[in-house]
Amino acid sequence: MHRRFRAGIPALLFALPVLGIFLLFSWGPIVKGLVMSLQKTNLVDPVQWVGLDNFHYVLTDPALGQAVGNTLWFTFLALLFGFPLPILLAAFMAELRGRSWAYTVLAYLPVITPPVVAILLWRFFFDPSATGLFNTVLGAVGIGPQPWLNSPGTAIPSIVLEATWAGAGNAVIIYLAALTSVRADLYEAAELDGAGVLRRVWHVMLPHLRGVILIMLLLQVIGTMQLFTEPLLFTGGGPQGSTTTVLLLIYNYAFVNGDYGAATALSVLLAVALAVLSAFFNLATRRWSME
Amino acid sequence: MTDIERGVLSDADRRQFHVRLPFGIAKILVFIGLLIAGLGPMLWLLKAAISPTQDSIREPLALFPSGEVQWGNLATAWQQGHIGFYLGNTAIIAAGSAITSLVVCTSAGYVLSVLRPKWGPVLSAAILATLFVPSIVSLVPLYLTVLKLPVVHTNITNTFWAVWLPPAASAFHVLIVKRFFDGIPREYFEAARIDGAGPLRVFTSVVLPLSRPILGVVALLTIIGSWKDYLWPLLVLTNPDLQPVSVALPKIARVTELNIQMAGLFLALIIPVLLFLVFQRAFLRGVGMSGGIKA
Amino acid sequence: MSKPVLPAVTALFLILGLAACSSSPSESADSGPVTITVGDRPSSSDAENRTLYDQQVAAFQEANPDIKLNPVETLWDPTTFQAQAAGGQLPDVLNVPFTEPQGLIARKQAADITEALKSTGLLPDLNPTVLKIAQDSAGKVYAVPSAAYSVGLVYNRELFTKAGLDPDKPPATWDEVRADAKKISDATGAAGYAQLTTNNTGGWMFTAQTYAFGGTVENADGTKATFADAPSTAAMQALHDMKWVDKSMGKTVLYDIDGISKDFAAGKIGMYMAAPDSYRTLVVTNGLKPASFGIGGMPQQNGEHGSLSGGSVQIVSPTTTPAEQVAAVKWIKYRYLNRYVDEASAVAQAKSTVAAKQPVGVPGLPVISPEKYSAYEEWIKPYANVPVQNFAPYTKVSADQVIIPEPAAQAQEVYAALDPVVQTVLGKEDADIGTLLSKAVSTVNAKLGR
């Protein structure tokens, strides 16, 4: 880690925008919000300090165990299926040499599809009767109709499918941006050294992408562990609580029950869990990082 | 859209049959897949916009089963929803958000990746930490903040600042920009320093030009984010004259039929998409690296 | 991360703690005219209703020179409500659904307007049965009901006819519901009966059913759950049998209001529990043919027990002064209740509603006295744009049906705990109803204790 400039004043000056914005609109509100976890408030009258009451309530909520399990399962499936896909797609598109813009636009369209439309369509796709779209397709290859969203076993995979469709485009363009900055002469040098296609991918492309891939991995895990729009809109947390995530619990505490103390208490616990996760992640990737 | 001369595969590779065939097949399969997954929903939205409501809910995938095509729905939705006006607001909001976002991300990324002061990792961790806390928690305090900004005690609700400034505090964008800057070879900075450039010069003439891909990405992500954002503008822009189309559309949903709602959605969508197509080269253009350093 | 992150972040925390300042609720000027902010102003996309609203604002201010109105388009939304309450930005008058007042009262997020209602003479006019939804256990009033309905059974007349059933004779008992559902699914392939199951509507409809079977969900003072007894078990058993024995409920388990409305409007469902105001969602939004819309009274089982109510109430912001509360109550009376007592007002409202292509003539429960309400219905009859005769089976029954209010304490949390019960009964053929109910009872009892 070398410092090329005396990073005193210039660094501070450059950091002013991010410090100002984050202090006002991110750190400040977060701290204020977290303080609410120790309070009982109706948001109108002065607050009451209740110490760890909210935490106790949240931790003894019978729905919590299932929500944690669901969230972890979601994250695992989303990583398994949703994480490699954008990388492969972006790598493929990077080979298209200038003709990739059509692919990029198409890959990005699901991201900008309004949720209202996505829900209407995917509800129809997931129709559990034999005439639902996916069931018809499955029927054509001899597989029986699936309950999709309507059964605890298949609900989470169904949502993972839709969430991957809706989110892959974002990751694709990020990877693509990183890939386009790989210097051509690096590939050529590898080729001159006699490296085949796979070798070039392994020794030139992937190392260059490593930083972006790792940060995207962490960001996607953090993001998926906070999934709640899809469960809220598609299943309301059902069937039988099988798609209730931790965030959905928090949302219900905050806005359905008006219990901000419980909502922020559970958020504190979630934040701590994610912080621990990130710390582990950082330690683990240190070893493989090029820095 | 890339300008690089080559990727993993060289020209010689592509001439080989055992590369051309799988590659060609893959191209077709991927294209068809993306066409269905990406364009399909848009086309369906158009179809739903000009079909009678019952058609859309009884037989969603059939093509005009009752034979009726209602092109007039588009005009109705446009007028009743004042979509043109609200799209204008959305554009103003999106542009402003993109600018504030880029300013924050590039300066933050520069500090964290290139300048690397001693307190860099602390700042980095503090930024990353904001991702751990669900945004629901900060909704109410953030609202209280914009109602009365600390120190200056001004109320920025019902001004565009309330929708331009808060989204700029995006840890996600800062981190991906920082990682991108990490990938710029350090030799470029050495070369510039040897040439006598100070930190500002390096920023403007080395870092920014080389980062066009990621800047385009961040601008795009911000613009799409602000176009989709519903809850925050609903809360802070109570003056209907300032509201973006994402807040205005649910209002016609209350008093209209499904097909008109779909028509409104389609119009609100197709215009940004067309603009994107026109400007996508500027957004997603890559920069050839070979012109960076003269040997 | 080997740097001392923790001290640095703690330092940030301390700085922010010092800088934290709370906002003060909006002040009101007490000298001169009282100004109140009134919500629910129709947007510019709803031109006719907006014109009427603005006219009413102008007329009200003329008649009450000491009150100034500040209309805003703010609507009820669970997320923005909390933020606005915290920021003191709630309108002084706001329309909220029936399901909300008890929660708002418990959290003190609605003003106690008993005094204002007394001093303006409005209190004696309000229908006491309907008013219960807006009262706490001491009888203090926190909201004014402006529209009320009882839950009934919505059915598709076209499917009834196709199945050989008389569309003017919807089922009156749950046994009949079951028989009719089977006929419909056998004859048409559509689901004969469906029920809401998600986003707390599952618990809501479970409650309606329990009431219809003669049971209760909570005890009178809202301290214990009471739904693990015979009526609820019988209700769940009926659902189970329709789904798994008769196979008349189709394959979809998860239904929220939007989903069930769309499927019903698409002709995929024969019957479901809903209030008359569902006409709007089904016909206006989802294109159901008006002639196919039918509604009957809530079917009963083992005697006449009653039905659940629904509708809207007007709440007053908790940060208002007594003078503002009086002004607010006067506005509420003018805008929302005058139509029931003044013919000109009723006609004006009906005309603008018709012009806005919204339904007029949907029957409801009287929020003022029943006699005045009948007079009101006569006034707007000429303007009705709904097939009034299709509502006849409902009106006949609901005229005498007992209205049972929602569970008194934490209804939303109770409903949330009941959603999975209904989903399991409809999702697993071998679900043990008794165990499901008793588990839900212990969950709810824990929450009622908080």
C-alpha cells in the first residue's frame, strides 16, 4: 500500500462530498433509527426508554426462527443460481466486440420492468393449475403441474427464479464494465505464450475480475439477506410462513403493527449478523486478494 | 457496447471451426433467451395496454382473443394521467440524482482507492456498514432530517433537493466505483506523478477518463433507481406539481380500469427506454486501454 | 480490517448523538381563523371528484369564516403514515380503512374527539353500532365512520346460471355454500369457492367465518384468544372439506385482495366473502360485467349470528388543538356526512361520482340513523349506475343481521397469526386443525400480553 501524494488536505477535500452526504442522510438517520430500538414510541408523543425489552420481544417471537431459516435458504439458493449467471452472461457478451449493446439492453429490461407488471405476469406464470404457463411447459416435457408459490417447498425457489430474472441485469452491466477494461495486450501476451482459451480465461480474465466478483458477492449476500419486496408482493410471507424473511418481519413490526421499537431492535440484530459475516468475508478473501 | 479490439478469443481463434460453431450457437440461444426474458414483459405490457381488461386477466398470453384493439387507451392514459408532465419531473429528478451520485462516488472512490489516507479503511468500513441496516429503519429519521436539516434548519421537502441528495448516500455505488478504481494499473499514477501532476490533475486526467464504463453504470443505476422510487418521493414531495411519474401513476390506478393503468405504465416506461437506446453508447461505452501509456 | 474501526465508529456515534435534534410538531396559530389541513383531495387525474371537493372546500369556508382549509392530496398509506406522524406532517383530517382505528387508538395516533363531537352536536347523530369501531373501551370516540359495510358473499351470477343454480338465491348457510361450490366446480371447472389467505386478510376472513359460525376470536376485553373452540374448528373443517373432499376450491392457496379480485373478475371463482364495496374493484378496475356481479348476505351456520363490518373512518391528527378538532369535526360532517341528511348534497355527490365513472348505489350500513339512511338511498336512486337488483339478496339479509366488530386488541397481529392457519388448512390435506388452532392461540396470547 503506497501513498503517492501527501494524502492530508487533498484527501480531506476530496472526501468532503461523501462525508457530508453520508453524515446527513445515512449515518445520522441510521444512528437515530437504531436508538429507537431501546425505546417504546408511537412517533407522536415523547419516547419511553425500555432498555432491552424490544430485543427480548423480538427474540422470543415464534416467527423469528422460521424467518431466519428462510432468509438463509433464500440467500443460499440465490447465490447458487443467481450469482454465476450474470458473470457468464457478461463474459459472453464481452466477446461480442461491439455488437453486445442489443444484448445489454435486453438483459437490463427486466430490471426496469415495473414491479406491478412483473407481479401480474409472474403470478400467471406460477399459476398452480395445469393451465398455468410454466405448468403447461412442464407438461409438454412430461412433468406434472407444480404448486410453485402455493406450497412451502416450492415457494422459495419460485421467488428466487423471479428475483434472479429481475436483478441479473444490474450485475451484468457491472461485470461488463469491469471486463471491458481488461487490456487487450494482456490477452495477446498470454496467447503468444501458448495459452489456450480456457487458460486465458483463468489467468487473465478472472484475476482481473476478482476484485469486482468478490465485492459483488458480498453485496449480493447482504442484499439477499434483506429481501422483502418479493415475499411481500408475491406471497405475503406464506404459505405457512415459508417465505417470511427477517426483513418482512421487520416491515410488519414497523408498518403493520406500528411497533418501531421491535422493528429497529430486529434490525440491530440483523446488522450485527451482517457485520460479522462481512468481517469473516474480509478475513477469508484477504488471503486470495491480490492486494 | 464495447470498443475493445478483442477479448479472450482472438481473431485466429474465431476462424477455427470448433470455436465458431459453439460460439455461434451460443449467440443464438442467448439472444433468444434474452429476447424472451427481457423484451417479452415489455411487449406484454403493450398488449395489455391496448386490450380490454378482461382479455388480459382471462387469457393473459393470448393475442387479442376478443378481437378488440384499443389504441385509444394510450391517449386516454396520457391525458388523464398527465404523463408527459410527470415524466418531465422524473427526468429532472433522475438527472439531478445522477449528478449528485457521481460526484459523491467518484470523489469517495478516489480517496479510498488512490489517495489512501490513513483513515481510509475506517471510512470504507463506515460506508460498508450502512448496508447492514435495512433502509426501513432510517426512513423515519431521514424524513425528520429533511424536514429540518441540521445546522441550517431548512425544510427541503417539496424541493427537488429532498430527492436529489439522500440517494447519493449509496454505499453500493461507492464500493463498486472504488473497486473499479482499484483495477486501474498503478503505473498510470506513477507516470502522472513523475510528470508533476497533483491529486486534482490525476483525478481529472487519469482516473475519470479511464472510468467511463463504471461511471456510465453508476449513472444508469442511479437514474433507474430514481425512476422506480415510489415511497420516498411520495413522502417528501407532497406538492403534486413536483411528483415523478412513479407517484402519479398509482393515482390513476385508483380511478381507472386495468388496461388504462397498463397503458400509463407503458408510456411511462417506453420513453425512458427509447432515450436509453439513443444514449446507450454514451452510457456503456468502454474505453480502449491501449492508448494509456506510451512505451 | 486491522484498523481500530470500533473506536472511530463510536466517535461518529457520539458526534451524531450530540447533533441529533428532534423536530417539533407543527404549531397552529390560535388567534384569528383556525387553519386545518384536510387530506384525501382527489388528484388531477380524477377531475370530476376533484372539482366537487374544491367546491365543497370553498362553500365550507364561506359558511365558516373562522375556519380556513388547506387541502392536500395525502392518502392513507401504512408506511408514509408512520413517517408523517413522526414529523408532525399528518393532515388534520384523514380517511383510513376500518381495520386501522383500533390500532391507531392503542398507539395514540388519533385524537380523542369526543368533546368536539359533543360540542358540535354531531355525537347523537352517529349510529352507535357502527361507531364502536372508533371507540376505546371507555367509550371515547377517536374517529367518525363515514362509510360502512358488512361482509357478505360475493358470487358470479353467470357461473351460477351455468351450474344450474338460481342467481337470485345465493346460499344462506355454509352447508349450502359447500353444495353450491361443488355444483359450480363440477359444471364449469372454475373454483366454486375461494377465500383470502395472505397479508392479514386470511385472518380477517377467518374472523368473519368464525363469527358466522357463532364463535369469537378474542374475549371481550381483548386479553385472551378464543378461537380454538367449536365454531372456528367447524369453519376450518368446512374449508378443508371443500378443498380436499369436494375439490371445489381450485389449486391456488395464496390469495390477497388483488389476486382474488382478478381471478373472480376473470370468471375463475364462483364465490368469496367480501363487502359490497368490492363492486368497485371487480367491475371498475377489473372489467367484470356488472350483470355477473351478485352479492348475498353472509351465510350463517347453526343459527343467525352476524357478520363482520368494514368501511372507512375519518381520523383527526393527534397533534391538533381542541379548536382545530372542532373545526375538523365540522369539516368531516360537511364533506362526508351531509349527503346523508341533505338531499342537494347527496345529489351533487352522486352526480360527480357518476361522471367520474365510479359506482353509485352500492348499499351499505347506516353511519347515521337507519331512517335517514333509507331517505338517502331514495335520493340517489335515480343516479344509480349499478345493477341495484343484484344487491337485493344482500340487502334483504343485512338489514337485520347483527354487526360484530373486529377483535378489540391488536387485530392486525391476530390476523397475522391466523394467516398461516388458513394457509395450512388449504395447503395440506392432512392438516390437524385442532393443533393449528391451539398453536395460534398461544402465539396470539403472547402478543396480547405486550
